[in-house]
Amino acid sequence: MGNLADRVALITGAGDGMGRQHAILMAERGADIVVNDVDGAKAEETAAEVRKTGRRVQVEVCDVSSVAAIGRMVANGIKALGRIDILVNNAGFGRRQQTHEVGEADFDQMFGVHVKGSFFCTQAVLPGMKERRRGKIVNISSIWGMTGANVSPHYCAAKAALLGATKAWAKELAPFNIHVNAVAPGGVLSGGPLKFYTPEQLQERASHVPLKRYCDPREISYAVAFLVSPEADFITGQVLSPNGGETIVGI
Ligand SMILES: NC(=O)c1ccc[n+]([C@@H]2O[C@H](COP(=O)([O-])OP(=O)(O)OC[C@H]3O[C@@H](n4cnc5c(N)ncnc54)[C@H](O)[C@@H]3O)[C@@H](O)[C@H]2O)c1
């Protein structure tokens, strides 16, 4: 049994990529998992992996940009597994568009999933965390939320917004012993990079990273699992960016 024994974690977008690996690693470390995804088949695949660890799992299929759906998801999760101690706001997607290509619907969906979804998932889990005076929340931002990029300005803005919310929540919720941090991954071999780039393009992009590679999704899970563990009880309002050294700057 690991250092997340008897915790219950809700991970959004856990049907694929990094979210799936977060779910499996946290279950290996002792947590029961609420697996959320908008894609039910993928969520079930993750749930099957989680069950292999012996931990309990509850699948909640919904789009986190709907506040009503979030309310049902959190209520069902608590009913099934008792409470929610850990929330990872991971659900998201990339979209390669330049500013002139971004329509109102694109913008609303980008902010709806990443910002509104994370905001209202957090709001929904807070009453129980405040009552128990214990909670861990990790918002999944991106290296692009810190550095920007020459594409996807709405994605960069949404991921930067999550950093602002992380810092505000860390201050607001510290009196309740609720820790809120962000993980801002660099290049990961999941989601957008696999969809948008050929293997040759990925290799070229990785050549600009000091460690010369993109990472396996599980390498991000180690950062997330650390931040939600008791080992990180003095860490709140911080941004941890596993990125192979891509954002090293001078003093
Ligand atoms: N892959 C990268 O290099 C990278 C880098 C930095 C940050 N990120 C961020 O990490 C997170 C995970 O990315 P990934 O690469 O694992 O992506 P992924 O596409 O492999 O997995 C994302 C999952 O989220 C689900 N999802 C999407 N919209 C949803 C919604 N509205 N409600 C519920 N579920 C939804 C998808 O169905 C999918 O299963 C995202 O927030 C992404 O922006 C990714």
C-alpha cells in the first residue's frame, strides 16, 4: 500500500493519455479512483486497468464544460466511493489554430473545458474537503501557458488562466488545509503532439529540448502523484513543470 492509501481521487479526462496514467499510478499507491471522461469507452478501458490494482473505481462519463454534469458526477462519485480527497483537473485538448482562425465557438470550447471545467469541478469538491479540512487539487496547465507559442493562442491563454486560479485557490483554501498546485507539462507523447506531428516532426521538436526527448505520459504522473501525497504537505500555489529543461532561464 502506497502513500495514497484510502484516498479517493477524481481525475477528469482519465480515459486516455496522461489522465489514464494518473489514475493507474494513484491506484497503485492506494487510492480509489473516479474516472471521468467524455468518451465512455475510453473511460471503461482505464477503469479496467485501475481494477487490476485491486482498488475501487467509479466511471463518470460527462463533459466537464457542463456545470450541471459536474454536479451529478461529483455527487455520484461521493455516493459510490465515500468522498473526494484529491481532484486532478486534467481534461483537455489541443487545437492548432492561429488567431484569425479562432471562431467564437472554438474560443468558448477552449475556455469551457480547460478553465470553466476546472473551476466548477474545484467548486464542486470543496464542501467535503473543507468539512474534513483536507484536500489536494492539481490543475494541469502547460508549458505553453507559461511561454506562449506561435500557434493556439486560446489554448495558451486558457492554460495561463489556470495558473492564476491555482495561486488564488492556494491562498483562499490554505486555512482549510487544502493544497492547490499546477503541473505544466512540456512535450508529452500523448494527445496533441501525437495527433498534430509526424514522428519526424516530433524528433525535430524534441531536439530543442535539453534532454532531447518528449516524455512518456507516466513521467508526468509521478509529478502529479507527488503533489497529491503527504510528502507535498508544505507545497501549495506552485507550478511544477516537467519539461526536459525546455524552460530553463537565467537569473
Ligand atoms: N500532450 C502534451 O504534450 C501536453 C502538454 C501540456 C499539457 N497537456 C495537457 O494535459 C492534459 C492531458 O492531455 P493528454 O495529452 O493526455 O491528452 P489526451 O487527448 O491523451 O487525453 C485527454 C482526455 O481528456 C478527455 N476530454 C477532452 N475533453 C473533455 C471534456 N470536455 N470532458 C471530459 N473529458 C474530456 C478526452 O476524451 C481524452 O480522453 C490536457 O489538459 C492537455 O492540455 C498536454
